[in-house]
Amino acid sequence: MSPKRTAAAEHVEIPGICFIRQPDGVRRCTLSAGHGGDKHRHFYSGELRNGFRVGTSWPRRPGETQAD
């Protein structure tokens, strides 16, 4: 028997990661869920510096959810 679904189909949260989508883009925040600060960040994008990606960041918006 499969477990009973408890979340609405239009809203599913991914535990442990913020996952808020970048406005007008496809990237999602890779910081931990409930992170502080006024910006979201995707660490796996952006230019290379010393062999590492610098990432992309964007401001937090009021009322945003993972399911946007």
C-alpha cells in the first residue's frame, strides 16, 4: 500500500533546501531552507574563478514559496 498524500498537488516543499526560483529564470536557490539574509543564491552557475563557480544571486521577494 502506498503512503497517503498529505500535501496539496500544487504545493510541494523540498526539505533541507530553499529551492526558490530566480525571477524570469530557471535557476533555484541552493542555500539551506529558511536561510537568513536578503538574497537567494545558486552556487552552480556564474563565471569560473580559480576553478570554482562564483554563483548567481538575486533578492528575496515577499511571499515567495518553493512552488512558484
